[in-house]
Amino acid sequence: MAVEKERNHRMRQNRKPGRYVIPNGPEAEFEPGSRNRVLKNRLGIRRKTQMDRVEFDALLAAQEPPLP
């Protein structure tokens, strides 16, 4: 049992760092009630599907050609 624990400990220490750096501070805060699925936002959106829709609409608006 102790040998297995030691091996697992060594494996965790030898692991490469993750692909992504997890931010600290305001970048890592989630909207209350979103079950850690939606980052804090000025609109107060808590549902992922609603955030996906708002982001998609903003993308479309940004891609529209300017009016003459």
C-alpha cells in the first residue's frame, strides 16, 4: 500500500504543467447561480445558452459591413 502511494505521488510530481494557465482574481470569477459555467459579466447573464446567443449575435454584428 505504501509503495503504491509513493508511486502515485511521484507520478503527480513528474506531470507536465497543464496546457492552460488558470487565472486568478477577477478573470476566474463566475456569475453567481451559473454553476461555474458563465464568467462574471456586466449583463448579469447566468445561463450558458443565453451567453452563447449574446456572443453569437455580437459576432454577427461585428462582421456586418459598415453602413455607407
